[in-house]
Amino acid sequence: MHLDAVFTRDGLATRADLLAVMNPKTLTRHVHAGRIVRVWQGVYAPAEPDLRTRLTGLELMTGRRIVGCMHTAAELYGFATTDTDRVHILDPGVRMRPSSKLVVHQRFGAPLQPFEGQLLTAPAWTAVEVARNQRRGCALATLDAVLRTGRADDAALQSAVTEQRGRRGIVQVRELLSLADPRAESAMESQARLVMIDGGLPAPELQYEIIDRYGKLWRADFAWPEYKVIAEYESIAFHSGPEEMLRDRRRVARLQECGWIVIPIVVSDLFSGRPMLLSRLRFHLFGSARTG
């Protein structure tokens, strides 16, 4: 029998399923060789499982409906802003030992929602709960992201904040909610915007559209049209190849031809380099205003 034929439980198999077609030593040999992956105790997959499969594996292991929450729910809804290998679930009511792969949460009153075959905490609740446990910049990125995906709107987030009142970190989320903006396209853009706001700069326009002298449309991450100043977050991944570098150089040149000042922002500017970044932005914003 081909191994794949054994994994009939949504791509998974129990130890009992496997021992029906092989002995324990053979199973151990397959696991050590990587031909079979141990997902959870007594649950196996033919390859490294994705997040959905790991949740399904927990249901197979416990015999209970499993509810994904926190970062796991955010990942499945499409608005996770940080990577994590750990699966976050609500306590299913059976003894489960937390591990490097699993976090079990005690959450009372969390609204639940079916989503593509999984049961998860509702999007707005999830976003607020994740944001409560993050630093301010990351928390704003989470709120921006859930709005960008359309999984929740301002009203739903406000309601979730009310439902979680009194819990650790909720004051921070309540304060950040007024700053959340679905136009932010990455977590680092969200963090950069918060640095600007905390630094007392005028609020920038996000994803501002500019047509150059040749009729080509460009979008700027941050723009202050009245000052003709643009700030762009530049990730290493986005500018990692020669084609990307040439495109970026051409883009900057075209914008400069239109009279715009272009200020690059890199990841270090958002941490140790904050004072210098704010100084550069203030110089170009208020300096250009003085010189007309």
C-alpha cells in the first residue's frame, strides 16, 4: 500500500491507522526519514502540515471542536503582521499541555465565527486581542491590517474594544483605534506612520497618487502634498535585485522631476534611528515651507 493512501482523515492519520499497515519500528523509521511527520501526539501527516491541517490534527487528537484564536486566527483571516510557529487555541475543555508548538488560552465571552472549515474567534475580537498584547507600533499594524482585509470595520473594532474593557492593554488599543487606517499596506508602513505621529509631524496622506511628466502613475507610501515631500519605506526584500533597484531609481528621478522631495525610510530608522528620521522629515517639511 502506498503511504498516501493511509492519510484519509483530511490528509492526516492516527497512530492506529498507521499501525494497521506497518509495525511500530517501520513507523519510527518513516518519521526519522521525514517520509511521515508527527503533527501532534498520535497524529501524523505525509508532509509538513500547514496551519489549517495542524488545527484539524488537534481535533483528531482530542475528539473536540478546536477554536483558533490570537495569531492563529489572524493568520487564517489574512491580517497577521507577525510570524509565529505556535498554534493558538481556546481551551477545548480537555487536558492539553502547552508546548513550543501550542498555546492554550482561557478566554471567556469571545465571539466565534466559522471560517473556511475552521472555527475561530471573530475577526474584530481577534484583532483587538492580538493588539492588546503587542507593542504600540505592532498593535497599530494589526488594526490597520484587519481594516485593510475588510474582515472588520471601525464599528466592529469599537464594539470589540468595549467587550474587552478592563483587560490588559485595552487602553492602548482604544487610543490607537482612532489612528487605524486601511490604506497602510505593510506592518512597517504602519510603524513608520506611528513614529511620525508620535514625533508631532503633520499626518501624511497614504498611498498618494502622482502622475509624472510622462503620464505614468506612481504611488507614494507617505506624502505631504502642500510641502511636495514624500517618504517611502524601503524594505530589503523589495529592493533585493538589480531590476528592483533600477525601477526604484527611475521612480525617484521621475518624482524629483515633478518637484517632489523623496525621503527613504529603512527599518533602522524606526528604532535606533528615530530621532534622525524625525529630524530629516522636519527639515524637509518645515524647511521647504519657509523657503517657499
